[in-house]
Amino acid sequence: MNESRAGDASLTDPRITRLLRSQRLAVLATDEEGSPYLSLVAYAAAPDLTRVYFATLSSTRKARALEANPRVALLVDDRRNDGGDLADASALTLTGLAEAVPARRRDEAARLLAEAHPELSDFLSMADCQLYAVRITGCVVVSRFTEDPAGGSWSGRGQTSDSHS
């Protein structure tokens, strides 16, 4: 299995860009009173890939969990749910802090989400719709889950790549 780790200033791995630009949905992990809670979210990445935006109603479990603890993880992957996934799929885990998008940036975040998900236009205009931005603080890319882990490591601009089984 190939695994690459990067910090928030080094999202230059082309696999990260490819996954964030090609996929439409992510799994959001939050902490709900000490227990993990997962939610499927439609997202849009900022052009510089330092933030990921999503929307939810302010009355949801997800919103309450984010208000209590802003530390989150997002999983974005390109699996097809077939046997080839073990050899071909890639998964990106982003870690970061989620915060409600301030009013002065709401139009920009809503525009990015509406461009990525035109079907959400009505949802985004609801009074109870809250937009969140996840400021990315770390990421891990895993691919080729069945590959022989023989290999080395490299570093540069805050990135390391390690092979693990």
C-alpha cells in the first residue's frame, strides 16, 4: 500500500488534486459526545485546496457536533465498489478544523457549492442552511491497497511518503 502524508502548506500531490476535483461526495467524521459520527456530505474545494466547503441544516446532529468540537476528518475516495478497487482505488483523508462560514464569505462558498452541485441551489438558499469551511491541517493519501510494500521514502516541502502494509 502506498501512503503519503502532507501538511497544510503542501497539498501539491497530484493525487490529492485529482481526488478533490473528480469526486462529489465525502464522508465527514465528527465527534458526537465522545463517539465518532459519520455523515455523507456534498463538498466543494477552494481553488487553492486549503479549504473544503459543505452545507447542512443548523438543526442537524452534524451541526451540533461541529459546534461542540470543530476537529473533523473527511474521506474522499474513487472506489467503484468492484473487485478492482483493492488494486486501483485511492482514498484521501483530510483532517482539519470546521468553522461556520462568516457572512462576508458566504456568497463565495455558496457559489462554489452551487457550481459543484447545481441540485443544491434551493437547499443553499434555505434560511436554516449553514455553510461550513474545513481548514485543512493534514492529509493522507492511500492507494494500491494490495501492492507489495517494498519501497523507500522521500521528503520535500513538508511531505513524506512511506510504504506500509
